[in-house]
Amino acid sequence: MEKSKKLVEIFLILMLASSAGLLRNHIHTKGIPLKGHWDKSEGVVTAGSNNSDPAAGVLEEIRSPAEAKKLFDTGKYLFVDARGTEMFMEGRVKGAVSFPVNKFDALWQDFIKKYPVGTSMIIYCSGRECEDSHTLGGLLEGMGYSGIKIMIDGFLGWHEGGFPIESD
Amino acid sequence: MREGFRLKATDFFSSPYMDLAARLFLGSVFIYASIHKIMEPAAFAKVIYGYYLFPGASINLIAIVLPFIELLCGICLVTGIMPVSSAIITGAMLLSFIVAISINLARGQEFDCGCFSVTSSSHSSAVELLIRDSFYFAVSLYIIIFRSGRKFCIKEEIWQKNTRTG
């Protein structure tokens, strides 16, 4: 009898908490879908968002490093590294510029001066387990840039492909 | 001397003030731990993903529900509402955290996407986390097995007709 009372209490707590969690998620501006995208073979893993801005553009994804290399060879694209400065210095796509996404507010003005709106660019970060390149791409779109491409395999995929890199 | 020592050990397991301290401590830890996860569910989902233990279909659901279980259990422990049941749930959660961390330690795996979107409030190693969670688990066990009268409990069992406030 004692055990069944405890089971009922445990069930009650779990049900109340689950209901509160689901309700909060539904109304919260940072709520996430009940099912995210966690299969790397399909693209960048992400929890997703219930509140994506429908007016925001969908960034074009480059789905293989070889595809990115073809664009690299044209010389028409600026490669932008969204990772931290330390990782950038340890190794980056040859000729890439650093723009850590967590320093966007401090860096965007200088970036726009050097690379005005209209510059064709490819943004990358660590790979398919990182969304920073998408985040930076969205922020730059908000500044007026268009046609931004995301190299979803990131520096890891580029490096594994044996493509040109440099470091400090 | 030996009898004195035995009495002190018994006091530890029957002192309502020790139980109160354990509930307040564990409850506060869980309330605090839940806040960031509730505010940033996407980042918490990424952390869950990083254990490579859960099916993709369950990750978001865990990220949505788990922090509220932590919050509610924390509140129940602090206020003395169904403290034993709350401690059983927190103990089960801590045991699962310990198992998950141990599996990743055994695999030599550490999730590091190198991204800013996954913020970590501390840079504790897996071993530090194991030690910490094991301590919390021991506190949960203490609350569960405590048998003397509890102090400052709003509702020790939902079946109780009269409330006890110490």
C-alpha cells in the first residue's frame, strides 16, 4: 500500500512537470519543436525553433566540401569563419576571414566597411554539429547581405577533404 | 566512548535538521540547475545530443520536460511537499546522469562542437561531474531513507489529512 502511494505521488509529479514543460515550450519565444533534426546525414543537427521568422531567408547550404572547393576555385567568394579566434588561428580555409559569431555586435561595422553588402560569401564553422555559421549568416542577412552560402561540413570537412588551409 | 560515537551516528540519520538541510541543499541545486535549461531549451537539447545516447526522436522531448521535472522536484524538496517521492525522482535522474557520464568516459568521448551556441556555465571535467552527481545521489538516498519525523514539511504525503509544519 505504501509503495503504491509513492508510485501515485511520483506519477503526479512527473505528469505535472511534463504538462508545465510542454505548455511553457508552446508559449515560450524560444520554444522548440517536439522533434528536432539530429541526423547528421541530413544536414546540420539542430533542435529547431517554434518561432522562426517566416520573412527570414533560407540560407543556401553547400552539402559537400568538394562543392565548396569548386566555388573556392572561382576566386569569387569570401570565406568567413564563424568560429572563435583561437580555432581560426589553429587552422582555417586558406584566405578566410575571422568573424566569431559571439562577437557580432563588436565586429559587424568593420566587417561591412571591408566587405560591403553585395560581397559573395561562404560561411563555415566546425561542421554539422555546429549552427554558428547559420546564426552568423542570419545576422548578416539582417544587415542586407544576400546569397549567403553555408558550408555545412565546416572546417573539419574541408580539412579532411585535403583542401587548402592555413594557420598562424 | 564507543556508545557516544554510536549515539552520534544515530543522530545523523534521525536528526530532522539534517534532513531539512539535505532537502534545502538538494532542492536548491535542482531549482538552480533547471533555470538555464528552461530559458535555453535548444542549447540544452544540443547538450543531450552530445552524449550520443538518445534516439533523435526523444532529444527535444527530454529537453522540454526534464528541466521542469528538476524544477518541480526542487520546489517539492525545499517546501516539504512529497519529499520522499521527489527524492526518488531526483535520485533516479542523478543515477541516469552518472550512467551517461560513465559511458562517455569509458568511450573516451567528449562532445565538443566548438560552437558558441552551446554555452556551458562551467568547464567541469567528466570526472568532476561524476563526483558531484554521486554526492547529490547520496543526499537523495539520505532523504529517501530518513525515517524520523520531518521538520518544516508542508505535505509529507498527499494522503495526509493534517499538514505538518514542524
